[in-house]
Amino acid sequence: MLGEFVSRRVIAKDPDAVVHVVHESEVTTDPRRLERVLFNLLANAARHGKPPIEVSVEGRVIRVRDHGPGFPEELLAEGPSRFRTGSSDRAGHGHGLGLTIAAGQARVLGARLTFRNVRPAGAPDHIPAEGAVAVLWLPEHAPTSTGSYPMLP
């Protein structure tokens, strides 16, 4: 059950995060890879965003939201890249490797990981973001820990 899985892990990783299970769903997937994606999204929100960090589960969709300045425009346009950070210096600040790993693990699971910023409804692009949202869309049947797909009836 995805909501139960996510709730337990989020609370263990960040007890201050708010978890809301809108709709429970059963998924077949590799729990280690899913946990890695979830932990990397939480770590990014904690490091680069502002509280509260909110996690919601609705069916097979997991959303991780913070209330910080949002994702860099380059990440929104091109996706995460291990060769690019959100900083012009080389100090390692920005979206960096964590989101790149999360995106790679999501692909292995057959999932889709998207990124967007939250803006007030109808606000022009120059209005600062009110947070970042990463959305993980899990397929009904994903590779298991063996890397194989489950047998279907």
C-alpha cells in the first residue's frame, strides 16, 4: 500500500514533514528504489526549500512540496543534470546530484518525475515562486527488486 509505505518513511526521515494520504493504492515496485527517490526529494526540499514540507499520496502519485524559492528555471526547462547546479560558483549548491539520482531511479521504475514551481493563480512569471513541487507518477506495475516485471494474470 503506497500511502502506508510513504507515510512510514517520510516520518522516519523528517518527523516535521506533513503527510496526507488522499487515496490509498496498491503498487508493485522495487521498494529500495522508491525509497531512494522519496528520500532524495525530501532532502532537496529540506536543503533548498522552506518548511513546511508537505507530502501527499493520491493513488499512484506522490507529491513533495516545500515553501521555498522554487526550482531554478534551468531545471524546469531541461530537468536535473549531474553536470549542472543552481549556483554559478562550484560550491555544489543548487539541485545537484540528488535530483539527478531521483530522476534516474524513477526511470528505472518506469515512473515519471516532474518538477514545477508554485505561483499564485494568474501571477506573471516575474512574481517569485511560493515553493517547489516534485511529482512522482508511478505505473501500476513496475520492476521489482530483481529488476523484472511482475507476472500479470
